[in-house]
Amino acid sequence: MFGYVRPLKSELKVRELAQFEAAYCGLCHSLGKGFGPLSRFTLNYDLTFLSILLRSGEKTARFERRRCAVSPFRKKCVACTGGDADICAAYSVILVYLKLEDSLIDEGFFRSLPARLMRALLRGAYDKAVKRSGNFAALALDALRELHELEAARSSSIDRTADSFARILAAAAETEKDENVRRVLSQILYHVGRWVYIVDARCDAAEDMRAGRYNPLVSRFGISGGEVPEVCDRELRITLANSRAMMISAFELLPEGAWTGIIGNILYAGMEQVTEDVFSGAYRHRQKRKRTKWRVDE
Amino acid sequence: MSDPYQVLGVSRGASDEEIKKAYRELVRKYHPDNYHDNPLADLAQEKMKEINEAYDAVTKGASSGGNTGYGAYERNTSQQETQEFRGVRAAINAGSLDYAEQLLSQIRNRGAEWNYLMGCVYYRRGWMDEARSYYQKAVGMDPSNAEFRQALAFMDSGGAPYVNRSYGSPAGVDMCDLCAGLMCMNMCCRC
């Protein structure tokens, strides 16, 4: 479910690309410092976007130069950590841990072994993150329980299922102090969450159908046969376009800051590209190739 | 009040033409049509007011002043609005979606307008799929109603018109396109 929210790199300015990488490194350092070296494996693009969005109030971005295990000799430019910037690391640990738990439900014993191991290793970091993130974990657990119930009942509403997931992301805006900004952020995050859930469901639809697993889109449109028909894709495109319209119209109300350019790139161009790739199948193909390449390398 | 030049995003030495261009681009962005039934419409309205005031302040010397500007926010309520649904519409406009839904669930007369208003509630909540189904039902029941048709057409076109511009090329638009665009927007999204 992770990795859909990313910038379109070819459209980024050189400065913005450096900033994006610095935010990525910043989140990684926050993870390492706050939750131990293993928690660094929870790092992903979606949470990097969240960390950037939560930094959107910064008028000028602050950076520092740091070494890390990946770059031990040359210091890298890292977005400053500490204070509010660290909260995103806690969210990251919680979301990835819950995602691991989620994947245990669907898989058999042997296939789930790696996830079980990873979960056991992350347990300590998770407990720490729960304590540091206010009521985010409680909200996320509640929403996920609701989602499981809906999935168990094979709900045919994509809005209802996506809503549970979207609310989790929207909860991340709660730490913002300015009420208007909080409303804007929570609107952006709600629709980003909704978009991610639906795009992910579309990406897995064919495989879920073949495996007989629950998929909200398959239930919604009552499709079978392993392929998503063109008619359904048209409806999905409309619903996704409207979610993107909502997040973009909210984004335009965000006060201008050091990170505005990147956020705009992700919302306008990055998500557009990923949507196209998911519908054309290119996204899935790429993920698969990456996975098989890993196996060959091993 | 903040610096009007900063609000418009132009330098102090900008020419009238530049100021006008910046102003129009901003108007296009924050136009009420882009925030149709949007839960953040009040923030966009404030922004629009700020932009209009800044434009008035900057051009005061040149024109007679008192420019009301583009995009004054007035809600276009339907002429056919029935008594029964007045409370529901008020609740939706105030953003009390749960209350509006509760009122709707108590109404027996589930005709076109009922479906349309259910659509409005879901749209504001961000439940786009359900919203569209309700709008479709409303249009199916009363195809002659412009308000219902507009709501559905707005969703089918992918939401706010500004959003659908290609990324990174706002400068390639000339004034003719802009005017035509604004005119089309007006035709598409309002009575």
C-alpha cells in the first residue's frame, strides 16, 4: 500500500529535488534517532510526503549535513530533525507496523513468516511510537478495526472502506495549531488517503479476483473474470479525479512556504502520473520487475 | 492589512498589464466555481476578498476605485427550492452534514431533490462515488433541472476546472484563452 505518493522527478527543479531527498533523509534520521536503527526500514515515499506536508509552515527550509550508514564518508544534506519534524517518524512506525499486522491476516503461516519476523523486531519501536504520537495510534487502530469489519462483510461501497483508511491519514493533521491550516491539511490528507486506498485496490484488483480475495472495487462493480472492464475504469477515474480536485483546491489555500513547490509537484503531476500508470498496468509491471530483480540478486 | 503587491505576487514596479495578469490568474485559481460545494469554500472566499482588495488598492490611482472585482460569492439557489428541503439546504451550507443527513432520513418524499441533496452531503464529505450515484438518480428523475445537471456535469468533468490544467504551464495562457475559459466556466457551472 506504500509508495504511490511520489513526485514526478522530471518536473522538479534541481533545488526541489535536493529538498525532497533531504526530507527523505530527515525522516530516516528521525526514525533512527527516535526508534532505533531497525525502524529505518519503515521509510517510504508516502510518509516522506506526509513529513513534507507537515513542514509546509516553514517559510525557509533548514538543513544540516550528516553522515549515515548508507553514506558513511560523504556528508549528506538533511532536513533538520527534532521537535515537530519527529512526529512523522512515529506515524511511520505505527502505520508500517499496522500494515504488517494486516498482511498477516491474509497470508498462510509460511508465507507470513517474514512479516511475522519484521513485526516482532518492530514491536519495541511501535510501543515507543504509540506513546509519542498522542491519540493517533488509537484513532488508527479504531479505523483499521472498522475497515476489517467492512472487508469481512465484503462491503460493496468504495467510499465507506476508503473512508476508514482516509481518516487515519487525516488524523495526522491534528498536531497543527492554526485552525484554518489544520482544516486545509486534513482535507488534503483525507483525499490523499482515499486516493491511495482506491488506487491500491485497482492495482490489486486482477490478482485479488484470481485468488478470490476481497477487493472493494470487485464488490462495488460486481465484476468477475480477472479483468477490470473499461466501464468501471471510467467511473474510477471520475471518482479519483474528484478526490484530486479536492486535495488540489485545498492545497491552493495553504500559505506559501519553502516546501510549496514540491507539494504542488506531487499533487498535480506525481499523482497524475501514478494514476495513469496504475490504470495502464505499467505501475504493477514495474513493481513486479523490481521484486524479481531482488530475488535474482540474492 | 498585508502588502497588496505581495498578495498579488508582483513587484512594486510592475506594469498595469503585469498586475492585471497576476490578478486574473489568482481569480482563476480561487474562483467560486472551483470551490463549488467545497468544505473549504469559506477560506477561498476570504482569499478572494483579500485579492480583490489588494487589486483595488494597487489600481486605486489609475481607476475610479470601488472595483467589485470578479467572483463575488453569491450562492445560486434553485428557484424550485421547496419548503421541505429548506432546512436541509441550510444545514449543508452551514457544514453540519450529520444533521443534514438526519433531516433527509426523516423525509418521506424521496424525489429528485432528495437525491440531489443526499449527493451534496456525500460530496462535501468526500464520498465521491456515492455522491455521483445520487446526482445521477436526481438527474434521471428530473432531467430538466439545471442545478442537478450542473452538479453531475461538474463531477464528470473531474471537479474544479482549474485543477485540470496541465502542470507547470500556467504562463502559456493568453488573455483570449483566459476570457473564453472564464466564460465557459460560467456556462458550465452556474445557471
